[in-house]
Amino acid sequence: MKVLLTAVQHVETVGISLGVSQDLIDRICLEAGVSAKQFGQVWPSANAFMADLFCELANQAQIDRADTETLLTTWQYLSMRTEDLRTPAGRRSVLIDIIRTAAEYNFEVVTASSKWRTYAALSTTIMAWPDEADRSRMLDALQASELSFVETMESFYRNVLPTVGYRLKPMFHNDYQPFVVAAASVIEGLGIVRATVPALVGAHFSAPGAVPEGEGREAAPDETWSVSALAFMGVVDAFIEPDPEFVAAEAISRLSSGVDVTPQSPGADAPY
């Protein structure tokens, strides 16, 4: 309904709150071209309207959290680094570059989006909603959004990590979902903290880069790391390890042949 879409645009502009005044409802109805009588036929109270609005905001948050452009760009990048997959040092270098780039991009772009900010606000305030039935419905919408994100990213990691010679550590029994949740929590948690301590969250640090195969430490250029990339890499190293059964030629052939290895939609057969 147009009233909900107008309200969503209002939230994206000014932010979210747990209450809504009659004056604001009147302004939203006026902008949407809906009369007060029509509004009342759908929503008998302001709280009923807010419950539907919050569910719609939770549904729309799915769009921003699993950033499709980042996922597709990763595959294009891998196709340009195929020769590096032939050695352990090269594979580590590719992994680090992917993780660092993706972490910094998602931190700067995804957590700065209005849809993500709204999702984060909903997640942290919804338990204060007074009506139990509406609270349960909104929590269901948030859970559906979270699970959709987890499924998308699980498919992505199931494709990317084996392609660059890594796998989940055996203790996780091939279940990528804890890894997805932990990695996302780091980025999104820093996105929340940035509002209060932006200088700390925005700090960068220099560290020696990966040593090229057959060369000494002096040949390694310094690399710049953001806090988000460092924290994300810490999660990655906690969950994954080099795959001892990795065959570089197979991965290179797969990337070079033009086979579609983009993440699959939920329910589809993953190409791994």
C-alpha cells in the first residue's frame, strides 16, 4: 500500500522510533493521497500501523545486507588471479585481498545505507514493543531477513573458499552458518559502534604484506589494514584452514572456462 511505502521513505530520511504521532500519520496519509477514513479501515490504531511498517522495513533490509555487487565482483577478481592459486603463499595472498576488500567495502557502503541502519535499529529495539502478538510477528520478519542473508552468504563462501584452496575447519562439520553469522556480526557491530567512536573504528594500520614465492621478507610491500578488515580476517582465520586436498589446476580451469560459479538462489543446487 502506498501509505507503507511513504512511511518507509520517511524512516529512511529521518530514522526510526518506537512511537508515531497523529500529526505524522496525517502527513504521511496526505503525501500518499489517502484519507484518514481509508487509513482507519486498514489500521485501527497507530500501533497496528507501526507493526506493519516494521515488518515491511525488516523485509526490505534483505536487499542491502547481502550486497550482490560485492559477490559478483569477487568472481571477476578471482579470474584475474588464477596463477596465484598454484602456491600456498599465492592462495593466502588471494584470500587476504578478497577478505580485506570485501570487509572494507561492506563496512563503508552496506553499514552506511539507510536500510541497514533501520534493520540494526529494529533488531536492537523490537523487544521493547508492548504488544506480544505484534512483537512476535515482527521478530518473525526479522528472522526471515536474517536467514535469507545467511543462506545467500553461505552459498557464496561455499563457492569462494574451496576455489582459493581453503575449507572450514573440521570442528564445524561443513556448517558455514556460524561462520557467516560471526563474520557479519563483526562488520555490523563496528557499524553500530562507529556512531559513537568514529575515530577508533576508522583507524588504519600498516603491516608487512605476503612474501612472494622464493623471495625474502624485504620483498614484501607494506599493506594498510582497516579495523574492519583486521577484525573480519580474525574471524576468517578462526573458522577456516588450507585445504590439503586442493588441486590448483582444477580451480584454475573452473575459473578460466567461463563456467557460471556465481552464488545460487536458496534451494538451487550449488556448483561445488
